[in-house]
Amino acid sequence: MAELEAVLIMQGLNPDTCLRREAYRKDLPYLVASFPSEAAASAVCDRAILIKSIMELWGEASRHDELAAAIQTLPDAFVNPHLSADVSWSVTVDAFGMSMSLDRQEEVRAHYRHLAFQGPVRCKGPDQMFWAIEQHTPLPTGQVAPNSIPEKVYFGREVGRSLSRQLVTRCDLKQRKYLGPTSMDNELSLVMANMGLVRKGSVVLDPFVGTGSILVACANFGAFCFGTDIDTRVLRGKCDNNIFSNFDQ
């Protein structure tokens, strides 16, 4: 939540306006939010490290049949552009904390067959990806009981999928040329950079820089980076590699 609030601020959006905080639960990975445009939602998704995707919510209900009925009342002008003959599509069924059998997934998809999909089905890389998501109450273990009944179901169209995993992989410590015993985790460094509102033109000082992990993350977002460390040996490096080798890499 802290990272999302920071990314919203960097995009010029007010977290208090965008986020439906009263419905947020820490035991679930779902959050309903409002964005001024699809482009704004996509920009937030592209920058955030801990957001997997953002969907345009077509409806929510306590059961799939209720949700399907509600979607049928949506205006044609809203729905039809995403279902036209030149648009490939897929419907993914998902639930946090549990695995759904193929039969169960098909049972869920059957509720939404009234949607007038005209284009071809494409399981990988469709033009439009739709999601039917079930929200279950997790057990203390984080998993869901096999016979659990959904608390709520959602249906929507994906409008943004995070590219952050590519950046996390690019900054992977396992591939880093120069490491120390306390090098900051690459993913956490990127999250910290977001929470620090680091963007192009920012000036960042790390007074305990070590091998520069936090500054490498900040540099990826366009910051000017400076650092100091009481241990000059860690700055000098070894075997022709030092903190600058990480920035060059």
C-alpha cells in the first residue's frame, strides 16, 4: 500500500481519491481503485514493483450468476469495442490461495458466455485479457479450504500488466559484478526507490552506500546518485570490480 501511494503521488494522483481504503484487506492481494483514465492506470502499473496487473472492473457480486446478470446491463458502447471481430481475447479464472481445477474454471467461464466475443480466442498474448476472480477467505496458513465458497467475485478487463519483473531481473544480485556481505536486495531497493518518490532528475544520497544497491535502483529511475561509506575498502573494490562496475553493468 505504501508503494502504491507513492507511485500515485509521482503520477500526480491523489491516493485519498483513488483508493477505496475501507474495503482493503491485508490478507488479500486485491484493491479497488479509481483512475481518471486507462492511461493513468497503465502508467501506475508500469512503475510499481509490487503490483502485478490492473483491471477495468466490469462488475462485482457475491455470486457468478449475479455478476453475469449485472454485466448484461452494461451499455453496448462500453462493452462492444472490446469484443469486436478484429480483437483476440481470453478469459482467465483465478483465485488467491487456492488451485482451481480445469473443470471448475470452465464452470466459471460458462457464466460469461453471454458476452458477444466475435474475435478469435488466443490463450497467449491476446489483444484483450479478461479475468473472472473469486475472493475467498484465507486460512491462517494463507491457503483456502478446498470447499470454500467465494465471498465475492469480480469480472474485468486487464488494462495494465507490470513490467517490473523485467527490471527486478535486470538488477538481480546473482548477476551483479560486485557484491558485499550486506548488499541490499534488488527488489526491495526498487521498492524503496519508489517509496522515496525517486524519478528522473532526482538527487539521491546514500550515506552508507556499500556496493551501491539502493543507488543502482534509483539510477534505473533516472536519478543522480551520490554515496559515502566509512569503509573505503568496499568503495575501492577488488579484482578490477567496484561500485562503479555495478553502475556500468
